[in-house]
Amino acid sequence: MEIKPLPGLNAEVTLPGSKSYTQRALVIAALAKGKSVLHHALLSKDTEYLMEALRLMGASIEIESEALTVEGTAGIIAQPQKEIYLGNNGTAIRLLMGVAALGKGEFRLTGDERLRERPVGPLLDALCALGVDAASDMGRGSPPVVIKTEGVRGGHAVLADITSSQFISSLLISCPLAGADSSIDVLGSVPSRPYVDMTVEAMRHFGVGVKEVSPGRFFVKGNQHYVARSYRVEGDASAASYFCLAAVVCGGTVKIHNVNPGTLQGDIGFLPVLERLGVVVTRKDNMIEVTNGLLRCGDYEFDFGNMPDVVPTFAVLAALRPGRTTIRNVSHLRTKESNRLEALVNELRRIGIHAEEIQDGMIVDGGTPRGAVIETYNDHRIAMSFAILGLSVPGITISNPDCVGKSFPGFWNIVGTWY
């Protein structure tokens, strides 16, 4: 797909529901007793994989106009008659490992080639510590995984030097239904920590509490029960970043609706980064307005550890800004849908921008990008970020544009309305 430059942009967009909140709400509603209604939930390739998996595990899920109706299992997990396939949905396989552990019998979870490279070893070890036989089928600490279980016993688990906060979220969601209390110690830093807070918030909405008794130490009371609820899914702060970038590259103003400026989503931290570089951001009730300013020159360093999903967006902005940009604390991007650090460096170099990987991130020297065919590595965030660059730089063509369906099926329709 070739992207045509725009001479200017004044637009309004409405965000889809958050993929992260949608997946958490679906899993928790599937564990609850009774019927939950999830309003403004995201329908995408990832959430379709998750819904089909939850149906195999005993939940009933119906898609209505702008809502999902979930008839939960009350924690009684059915044993699927076939393996559970999850594409490249890393969140889903990690959360569902905890759900499968609550069942009885054998569960096998797998996905596409990339998912079978993504690490789950620390979560397998933690589930074993809680009384479950959980193992990597190939012995590599990655999917396929086989879980043989009679339910989660409870007890004490340790997660050390983890590469994903999803390991924590998986245990937090499943342990309330364990036969006894559980404690979880997280040793070392927690990448993407805001996602743990999002998990706790969603659990609380469905009637279950978690205590963080000290930093990195969680206590979860056993024999709890999730209660069916009506739940509104927030707009996706990760998706908002692309339209913030559009205002910058096109020299215009974009009003972004259905985004909560006070959200727990870590990617909302992109807004103060933009402001630091001279972009004007106005926050209103469930809406933000972004207006391009003169990007500040010079060398800047940023910690994106709590918002790794917007690194592709920011790397594209850095390509346009005069000066050196250093992005740190995102080594875990190497285990995302693609090796995003390697992918970003490759594609920035392809458009004539100097970029290099460092141990915990990357360096970008801004300049004058040129047109090129962008390899997306089947990664939705690479595709969308470089597509926005094409609104300013002639000759940008996106290979495999359909990969955006993983998180944002309506992306091309929105961009198409700007012409």
C-alpha cells in the first residue's frame, strides 16, 4: 500500500477500545459467574483468537453491535477437545496459561511461528510452584505449552528477571480461584508496570481484590469468586499515538476522542514526551487535541520502559527531529510481535536515517527521510507508525498492510477519510 502525502491535516478521530483492557475483561468475565456485558470492546484478530479460546474453555461469548456478552464459567474450566491456537497473541497465551491451570485435565496452547519463539518460562515455573504441571512442549521455555492440572493449589511463587508484565497479570487473575492463598514475589525490574495496575483495576471491577504488600510482593486470597458486571472498555492509548504523530508530521491539529487523559494505560505517557519536544497537547474530558509545534532540536534521552508499544511511533518522530534521540529501558521489545528494536533500526536505515541498537534500546539521529518500501515483519505497530510517516514523506509503501488487523482493523479506513 503506497501512502500519499498530505499538505496539512485538521482531523477528528474516535479511538477503538483498548486491546489490553478488552483482553483482560474478556478473561475475567469468562471466569465470573453470570452474564457480563463489555461495552466498546475491541474486535480485532487478537481478540478473535482469545474469544475462540475462551469458548473452547467453556465460556459463551456473543458479539452484538458495540458490546460483547459473556456468559462466564464460574471458574469451572472445560477441557478443550483440541489444542488452543492463538496466532501471535502473546497476551492471550500468557493469560490463558493461568486460566487453563484452573481446570482439570490436559491443556495444550500454541500459536504461529513467532509466538512459538516468545518466552513463557518464568510463568511455567511459577505455575509449577502453585501446584500445576506446566511445561514447554519443546523444552525451550516457549510455546507450545502443555498444562496438566487438577486446579491451582496456591502457595508461593517467584518471578525473577521477567521480560513481560503479563506473567504477573496471568497469576493475579487466576490465583483468586486457587484452593488456598497465594503470594507472588517479583524479583528485579518489572517491564511495562502500568499493565499490572490495569489488571488489578479490572479484577477489582469484577469483585476481586489483590494486595501489593510491598513493592513487587503480591498477596492474593484464595477461594474468591468473580462476579459478572457491565464493563466499559476505555479507548486505546497505544492507538492514540499514531494520530498524535499525524498531527506532528502533517503540521496540523488532530482531535482524538474516546481517550481518557487520566488512564492507567502506560502509553498515555507519550503525551508529556511530545510536550517536552514542543508539541502542543490539550487534555479535555475523554478527548485530547494535538497540534504540531516547532520540534525542539538537540540531543534527548527518554525512558520508555512503561510504554514500549509507542516506541515505533516515537522512533518515526525521532527520524524527523533535528538531533539525536536515545530511547532506553526497552530491551523487552526484542520479544514482541517482531524483534522491534531490530525491525525499527532496519527500516529507519532503509529510509536514510541513521539508527542503531544499544543494549536496552536504540539511538536515532534525525534527518531527512526518503521514500522506500517498508518491511513490516508482520508487526502491526511497525506498519502503522511508518504509514503515518508516509503522510509527510513521498514514496512510502507499506508491505503487508493487513497486519494492522491484529489490533486496529479500522486504521486504514480512518486514514483514508483524510484524503
